[in-house]
Amino acid sequence: MTTKYLIIHADDAGMSDSVNRATIESLEKGIVTSASIMVPCPWFSEFADYARTHPQYDYGIHLTLNAEWDHYRWGPVADRGKVPSLVDEDGYLWNNVGQVAANVKAEEVEVELRAQIDRANAFGVSLSHLDTHMGALLSRPDLVEVYARVGLDYDLPILFVREADEQIAREYPSIAERSKAIVQALDEQRLPVLDRVVQFYGGTSHEQRHATYVEFLRSLNPGITELIIHCGYDNEELQAITSSSSRRDGDRRIFTANETAQLLKDEEIQLVSWKQLHKMAERGSQGTR
């Protein structure tokens, strides 16, 4: 593959009003080509209404098995009686990925994932792909299998890489155990598979984070890459939820800036969405493979 394809993807739509409005701005006025929705979250319906009336954009489901904030929590979409291993003593989804891996039953996870997808469909959201909040579905081999099976059953691409690099293999050893068979199944169903996934959490200032993104874009290799960002406004609502509000605001500003769009043109980077990749794969022409 000689072309540099890039999905610029905004996570966490549905999490809050701030995140919803910033994600919409980044889709409409910026260079974000994809977003994924957290169906269990309180602000899901706001973003789902937008997605239903703006089907031209790319919407995935950010399959969610945990609720990580201290005072802003959510439970499963499925009836709690059907997924008891997914909730803590207060009835919320587990706080972190370690607790998910230690407690959940794979068959109950599948019930919840299907409930999240079905709810989005019921709201009229035209879905483009599936991915996983905080990598929870990559924390155990059986959960990776559930993740892939659900994507295949709904004929939706999943966030997955063709070959795991050393960092991914180290952070998610479950991928290495199942990768070859899953990629083969995705290829056979003509669902697109990424070459790499990148996201940046660090940077103590907006200027540092901006420089990191510029360096990444200038050094992008050919193939299909997804860059994951998190958009928001640094307002009281988001500040009350997370300490990352300023970084999310910075991502929004960087990826709605004209100079960033110009940089992509200068570097001959071709922006794509999951929908476009799916069509390419169905034609048997995912890049030049």
C-alpha cells in the first residue's frame, strides 16, 4: 500500500453535553472523519438524535463495559438481572478495566454489547463500526472473541489491527493469542482491518500536544491508520467530570484548525471514514492489497 490513509476519530460521544457539542463541531467544521458513541451514558440520546438526522457522518459504537469517573457513573443497557457480573455493588459498571477482566462473564458481556448496538439502532443511528472503551474488550482472550463475533454478526468493522506491534502485544496480550484467526475472519467477510492505531495522552501543555500531533502527521507511514482523539469544551460540566477537560478542548481546537487541514494536504494524507473503508473492502480494493 502506497497511500497514507487516515481516520481521525473522536471517542466518547454521548458521554456529556460538552463532549457531544465538541464532537459535532469537529465533524462539521473540522477534519474529524469518525466518532463513536457511548450508549450507556446519560447524554446518549442527545447525540443519537443528532446522528439520526445527520446520517452523512461516520458513527461507531464505543462498546462500554466500565464507568471510570468518581461521581459520574452509568450502568448497563441490558437488564441488570441478565448481566450481574458486569456491575459493582452499587449497580454501576465496574470502575476500571482490571475489574472488568477480573469479574465479568463472557456470555453476559455479549448480552450487553448486543443491547448497546440494538439501542443505537432503535434510535435510528446508522452505524459504521465498533470499538472498545479503554480497551476493556481486549483484556481477555474470550472477550476478544466476543468482540469479533459481535462485529461479524452485525456485519460491522471492529477496531482491530492487522499485525500487532510490540507495544500492542505487550499491553494487550490477548490480541496476539487470537489475532490471526480474527483477521482472517474479518478478511473473509470483507470487513476492513487497520494497519495501526495511535492516540496520545501525554503533554503538559496545549503547545506540547499540538507539536506531538504535527510530528505524528509529518511522519505518517503509508497504510490505514486511525488517530484517536477526545473532543470537548473546557467548561464547568466537563471539569466536574474529568481532569482531562483542557486536553479534550485542545484536541477540538487542533482538529478544527485550518492549519491542521493544510498540513494533511501538504503531507498528501488522504482522510477516510470507516464507511469508506468498508466500501473499499467490499470491492476487494482495500488500498492496493
